[in-house]
Amino acid sequence: MPKLKTKSGAKKRFKVTGTGKVMAAAAGKRHRLISHNGKYIRQNRGTSAMCAQDARTVKKFLPYA
């Protein structure tokens, strides 16, 4: 069986925990932050678990995670 390739965009953005949950950072925190206020930047700090429907899609992009 050939090896499956991981989507390089997904490996930079998502992390799979030991229990199988997919963690992701908030959207809109990569560039052009000068246009956002401090409250927006503060509240979107850190990562959170994705919903089950989206996590199923991301897991297809990360076959060995």
C-alpha cells in the first residue's frame, strides 16, 4: 500500500489530541491585526476543539494524526 500524503495546509493549522479531538486556533488572527481592536485579539487567543462535522473533514487531511 502506498503512503498517504498529509495536506500541508492542514498540518500547519490543526492538531489532533490523544483522545482524537481536533484543535484549531480562531480565524482572523494571522495578519492585518491592526484593524481589529484589543478585545477581539484577546478573546480569540488560544485554541479550541472543533465540532464533530468539521473534525471529520480535517482528519481526512491528516491521515496519520
